[in-house]
Amino acid sequence: MLLEGLFLPLTTPFHPDGRLNLRKLAHNVSLYSKTPAAGLVALGPGSEALLLSPQERDEVLRTIGRAAAAEKVLLADVSSQSLRATLELAETAAAAGFDAVLVQPPAVPVVAQREEAVSLYLQMVADRAPLPVLLASGNGTPAAPGPALSVETIARLAQHANVLGAVIAAEHTAVLGTIREATQSVQRDVTVTHVFAAVTGRMQQQAESTVLDAESLVRGSGTVAVATSRPPLRTRTRRVGFQVVACVATHMLDALQAGVGAVLPLLGASVPQAAFEVVAAWKDGDAALAAEKQERLLPLAAAMQEEAALKYGCDRNGYFGGWPRLPILPVAAEQRAELDRLLAGMRA
């Protein structure tokens, strides 16, 4: 699976009484599927995942899998405090059509064996997960709430055949270069389209169903076969290294300049187009324009580092944010006024 471009974090909508609002979640995913983002991340940054029950997490994943466009790469954070619960949620993600899972290190007490325990846990997840695994290294913020992984642990697990890459909280991008250097020996082939875009599992399933429909028509079987105008899926192979997604609150451009292929900005949930413009300018080789686009986003990014502010921004830009789930409180009136000012004229 190719991880490249802009990834958007998905918030979790609730009814006023705190129940999951799956209809609004599907609405948001449908709208995000029309943006130029490469993929969507469920139960990750800004999702309030820790406030969801296991059943609610399953419902969220199934809803997203049904609503997302086939071309969008779907990533799910399946982190739990036990190996069994993590693998069960990974199974749900696979059944829902996701392409890879994020796994954060568990909250192991600070003992001499902590690093060994974390490494063994992540290795066992990679051994048994039904989808490729992305190691998630956080910094304790809403944008990346999990604990950090050492570069040594990342480099060791990068050799595992089922470890696709890592999602790194990287406001200070020096660590990105260190990880690239430590994992430079990792080389893998991934399937891409003829224009070198990611090929998702749902795209492959659609292509297979098209072939079956055509075969049914040729055989003249008694079953009802529907002809489709969908063009055949043309693929090729691309060699990639250990893939890193930079989970950033502010400096997307710095992460791209450090050599990562993909970025996951928290504010992307409310202003996906504005976030994409930074990535697009960088890909076009216009570093000056990318810096200008990023500079415009910095005040908003600084003000939108909590779930409540992110949801308010979604409401203001045509997506459904709604209130957060208690004990998280909605933004206060003065904060709403500041967010209104920062969002004025900002393209969704």
C-alpha cells in the first residue's frame, strides 16, 4: 500500500445526548471522499476514540468503510491496551475494507523491561494482524495522543514483512531524518495505478466484480449480469522504502522537506482543501508557494489542537462536527470568535 499525499483525520459525530451519529459520520466521509486527499484515518487524531466503547468503534469502522470512495486509502487506529482487543478491532477494520491499521504502544509501566515489552507486543500484532501495520509514535497531544516509540524499536520492527511504515508525531522534524536513516535498508514493492497512485483493496474488489460481470455476460448464464462502463484497473509496481506519515499540528512543509511521503494534519478535518494546497505546491516544486500556503495556516493550526476546536471548525466549513462527548467540553464563546476570524475566507 502506497502512503503518499494528504491524509485527513476523521472526527466522531455525536447526537446531543452523546449517542453516536453514524448518519453524520457517513455524510462527512462522503464529502471528504470528494476532496483531493489521498486517504482518511479513523479512530486516530481528533476522533475521541478513547471515549468510544468497543461496539461503537466497530460501528464507526463499518460506517466509514461503506461511505468512503474506493480510491481513498483507509487507515484505522486499532490500538487497545491488550493484544486480543487490538487484533479483534483489526479484524473489524479488515472486514470493513480498510487498507492498513495503526497501532500505538500500550501503556506499559516504567520498568526496566518496558522497551522489550512494547517491542514484543507490536511484533505480535504484526505477526497476526490481517492488514499491514503502521507503528504509531505519539507525543501526548490531541494530534498524537499515544506514547512515543524509540528510533531503535522502529528500526527493528521495520524489518517485519507486515510492518508497512509508521505514523510519527513530528513537530520537530529532526526525528524524521533519523528514522529515515535507521530504516534505509528496508525496500518493498507496492501496487500502484498506471499514474503511480495508491491501489486500495476496495479498488481491486471493484475490478474483480467487473471481470465477473463480463464473464457472466459471455457465458449467458441464468443469473442477472449488469454491464458496467468502469474501465479496467491498470496497475504497476513501485519500489518504496519504509513509509512514514508525519502527524503534524502545524508544519506540514517541514515534514515534507524532511523526506516523508505523507502528512496527517489535525486541522485537515476542517479545512482539507487549504491543507492540500500546501502538499500540492510542494509536489509541484514550488517551495515558495508551499511556504506561503503553510504560513497562512499556522495561526489556525495553533488554535485547533483540541477536539472541540476541530469540531467547531468542521461545523463552520460544511462538515458535521457537533459537540464533543463529555468530559470534553465545547469551545467557549471567546474561542469561537477567534476561530471564526481565522476561518474567514479559508477554503474548506
